[in-house]
Amino acid sequence: MTTPDFRTEAQGHLGDLISLRRKLHANPELGFDLPFTQRTVLDELAGLGLEITTGESLTSVVAVLKGGKPGPAVLLRGDMDALPVVEDTGLDFASENGNMHACGHDLHTAGLVGAARLLAAHREEIPGSIIFMFQPAEEVEGGAEPMIAEGVLEAAGVPAIAAYGIHVEADVRGRFTTKGGPLMAGFADLNLTIHGAGGHSSQPQATRDPVPALAEVVLALNTMTGRSFDIFDPVVVSVTQLEAAQASNVIPDSAKLTASIRFLSAESLALLQERVTEIAENIARAHRCTAEVDFQVGFPVTVNNPAESTVVLERLGSVFGSERVVEMEHPRMGSEDFSFVLQKVPGTFVFLGATPEGVDPDAETNHSPRVVFDDGLLGDQAAALAHLAFARLVDEERG
């Protein structure tokens, strides 16, 4: 079976997708509760003949396209939430509500709607089902886990054999990048408290001052990452918050730090937890204090299936030209909750450069209040998702 020319077909939808993206961009919503975005997606999917359900614990949308022939399912995902960033782009469709689609999720949502339209037009040719996962809350605690708990992976009634997602980024316009294996880091938050005994700042000898102990811990954490971990399986520990006394003449009973942690393997995370606890407890003991260490693990490592990713690179190259497809050399230390999907279903997460022509892609990155993305790429984004899903089901049919 010949795969349809989704790239050409997508151009017929481009104007509508750009309008949809700009509507979403002007009305960004945060977290798990996206009523306007959900309603807009439902309106856009109406009439496509999809089986649609909405979330119970979050404003998600799951749409299933049943193909004309029996077969397994492929999942396509787009995240929908924005960031608490005051927009400073000067666009005529800029947000004015204090939030901003500064990570391109408005394009992800519009692109997934486009993929649904393209695939629905070829329903009878599809040997299986396609699940469209419109997800809230990627930027916060993560909406993928509750959607999985509510059954998104089983929504088609048949096993999902592959999952794909595309994330736009401030990079060379139209360039697709990905790799097999670890693609993006997992993350955890470290909350560390040194407990001592406070008193007057003029009599430190009468206290057990936790502040110098905490300062030593901060320096030791920076040294530890370069001395305990293989450079090919790195971790990043960034201390971002310090808290001690609220007055300059008080030695507090306790002092706290918060750190953001990124890791590329479960083994590194386990070693990190062990080393941080050891360092904190020993330094605290030297200062006649005690240490309380609390790790809050967030998203796991995003791991692309190597075999799927090899095929994805080849297919994107065949559709868009090899000059637009680059295999990444190293993982990135940002995190992504599509990792929860990829833990259960083999698949590939792909980046798409979307910096407009004539704009320096290094000038403003994702999450900047001034970052801009070229929604003229929405046709290619939708076509890429549709092509990957269709071709994967055809592969399975052929055996």
C-alpha cells in the first residue's frame, strides 16, 4: 500500500491550522484545567467521525480514529498547556491574560488537529486505529500519568504498538532532530534542611549554626557531580533556592536549600540520592547539626525506542528531504512527561525547529517571553505525524 502524500494534502489545511493556532495562542491556559482549549479542540474535531472522550481528573481530549481495516493502534500526542509568562512578542495575536504559549504547545495542539484531519480523510485505507492524545499539564506536575491512568493507551480497544510526538523549538526552521535511546533527562526536586539550634548573631558559640553547614553542602554538591558520575551518564544539580533566618541578627534553628536535578538513567538517580544524603549528613555532623534530605522524583528519562527512531529518521528524510533531518548526538537535559508514554509503548519523540526565517534561533529560547514560532510549519508538523502513524500501521499489516 502506498502512503498518501500527506505533505501536499496538509497545505490545503494550513490556513485553518494557522487560525486555530493563533486563537489558542491568544487564549493560553495553565495546568490541568484548560476549559477554553478543550472546548476549542472538541469543536475542531467535530464531524471527523472520531470516538471522543474527555478526562475525568483533567481537561484532556482523547479521540480515536477507527480505520477501515482491523489492526493495532498508534498513538499521537500533543500537549495543550501554557506557561505563567507575560508575553513580550509584539504579535498581533499575543496573549494579554498574563500567560503565554512560550513553549509552542499551541502549535502542538493545532498540529495534532491537522493530523486528525489528514488521517480521517484516508480512514478506509488505515489498517488499525489511531489515538489522538490532547494532553493538559505538561509544564507542571504532568498530565500524561493521569491520562494513562484514565485509559488513553487502551482507548482504541486494541494494543498501542507505537507512540509519536513532535515538539517545536527555537532552532533552524523546518529541521527535524531526534535520536534513539535516552533523549531527554528525568528530573527530581531536592529539598534539604540542616537542623541546628539558633540564637543571637552576636553569640554564635552558643548556637549550632546551620547556615555555614548549608553553605558547605552547596559547594560540596557542585564538586560531587564532577567526581561521582561518568561524563557519558551525567547529572545536573542546580541549587536554586536558599532559606535561613528572616532577620540579620538571628541565627536560625534550620536552613534549607532547594535544588533542581536532571539525570539520564535510573542508576545515576539512585547513586545521586545516596551521595547527596551521605554528603549532607556528614557535613551536618561536623557542624553538630543534623540533615533531612527529601527527593521528589518528577518525570522519568525520555527514552526513544532505538529501532523505531531509526525508522522515524528515515521516513522523515524521505518525506521532507535528508537535509532537513538530523540525528542528535547527545541527549538534552530538559525533561518531558511523554516519557511516561514511552515507558509503556515503544516510540519516538521528535523536535522540529520553528524559528521564523530571518530570526536568530539562539536569540530567544523556549520559555522566553519574546520567543516566536513560525506557524507556517503547521502543515509539515501535521503531515509528519500523519505519515508516521499511517506508515507504522502499514508496516504491521505487512508483517
